[in-house]
Amino acid sequence: MTDTIDRAGDYVDEWNEAMINAARTAAPAGPSLTICIDCDEEIPEARRAAAPGCKRCMPCESDHQQRTRQHG
Ligand SMILES: [Zn+2]
């Protein structure tokens, strides 16, 4: 019976791997950066999780969006 439990564990591992791979490939603009490209500050993990593919910290991102909006 331990064999059945081992197989169940393998299945969970495969499932977790599939979910991690799906989450990675689902990011629309590639992986998030850990360092903001504008101010070189570290981007909080919560922001990276909320905005996949982000390259800026929160203040720089809103600043960037305001600037790009002005240019149409
Ligand atoms: Zn920044």
C-alpha cells in the first residue's frame, strides 16, 4: 500500500510543476524584473506577482504611464 501513496506523491509533484510552468508561460510580457529599470530600487514581490512582466516599481510605473499617456 505504500506504493499507492508514493504514486500519489509523484502525481502531486507533477501537478505542482505543471502549475508553476503554466504560471510562467502565462506571463504576457516575460518575467518580472526584481530591480526597477528607472530607479534601481528593488520591486516588491507583491507587485511582481500582481503585475507579471513589470519592469518598474510602483512610483516609477505610474510616472511612466503618465508620461506615455501624454504622448498619446
Ligand atoms: Zn522605480
